Amino acid sequence: MRRADATTLEYVTASSHNTRHITLIDPAKQDPNTAANRAMVAIECGSSMIFVGGSTDTPDEVVHATCKAIQEAFELRAFASSQDPESDESQWQIPVVLFPRGGHALSPAADAITFMMLMNSTIRRFLVGEQIRGAPYLEKFGVEALPTGYLVCAPGGKVGEVGEVELIQPSEVDLVHAYALTARMFGFKLLYLEAGSGAETQVHPDLIESARSVGDLTLVVGGGIRTPEQAKLAAEAGADWIVTGTLTEDAADLQELRQRISEITSALED
């Protein structure tokens, strides 16, 4: 679990025996209270971080309300645990991290933000434009930046379309290796390989292995991962973190959500 004196970047980049799990919550797809309940279930079931973001047009007040609700829920659970000698208070010292699609979806209630360059975009906006737009607010809010290279792989989904990216195909292992080297040389600490929200297929393991071969990068992989088998495939290829979002949104209730996340985290612990 995260140390109270550690930065979020230290927590995210710390070496771990097992691949860790992130639950992605889209603030546009549930109210803040529902998001907080889902986040608590996720942590109880072994998720090690919460991402908040996803939709391209979510206003910052909705993002902020969601982050605030999740943080308040975690604080209450941490306080309750501190009153029980048999409980682990550190379980609730979990980062809530913004995963934005633009410079507008920000919140001072977040611990950090994946400060991303969409490296294979063909337009300036997602290479540096949105970052310039958001940076002054992040500085004002005191939200920690996690320097992240972001690559969209086939099939790409909505993010590939909106970001106007040149999709990386499963066979382009040399290209991914070159991108990973570039990310490291730019000074990025994280490299995120994305297949797209709700993608029919996940990032190909060969691409993950190619990126993994470049050292000094924490590898995050998301998109199209819905089953324990898919999560394990990405982990065995070299992912440090696995992100799932659609399986959270599609769960009929909290009990189904509990089962789904537990199956994913259990597979990653094997």
C-alpha cells in the first residue's frame, strides 16, 4: 500500500512482485455517490489505484464532485479502520488520479494526474495543446503530475478517433520500441498502451513485450481487458499496471462488480 510520506509518482513507479490493478471510473456515467461506492468495492477487492476520467466532454465540476466523493469515502473508511486494531488503515491510502481527455476535466481533489502526451496523435492539440491549457490550473491546485507517454494501439476506439492517431498495429513491435525509447528520452516515467475504451481486443502482447524491453519506464496497459485471462496475458507480457473500466460500468450491481474485480486481481496475484 502507499506510504503516507510517499509521492504518488513514487507509489506508481515502485517495483512490485505482482502486476497491480487500476479501476477506471468515468464521472459521466454515474453520480458521485455511486462512483464512491464502486471505488470502495474496487479497493476492497484488490485494486491499487483509482483513475477518474474517460469521457471527452465531461465538465470539470462533474469530475471534481466525483473525485471529492471518492476521497471523502476513503477518508471515512480510513478513520473507521484507525479505530479498529484489527483493521488496516493503510488500505485506504490509495491515490485518486485524474485520467483526463483534455485540459478541462480537472479537480483539486485529485492526488495526481496522468500528465500525458498522446505520442501518436497527428494534431498539436493532444501533443502539447491541452497540456498547456491545463498546466496552470494543476500548478494552482497542487495536483501532482505523473509524466506519461500515451500510445493508442489498434483498434483504438473513440480515443483513437478523437485523438486523430496513427494506430499502432499488432505487428509494429519495432515502432512501439522506438516510441518507448522516445518516451524514456523525453523523461516520461510512465508509458500507457491503450487499445481504446470498450475495445473488442486488448493491446497485443507482442507490443507490450516490445515496450517492456525498454528500461526505466512503468508500463500501464488498458482497453479491451474484461476477463482474468486477458489481464493475466497482459501481465505476463510485462505490464506493471492493468486498467479496467468497462467491466465496472457494465456491472449490474456492487456484488457483481465485487466478483469481477476480485477475479481480475486474483489472476494478477497468481
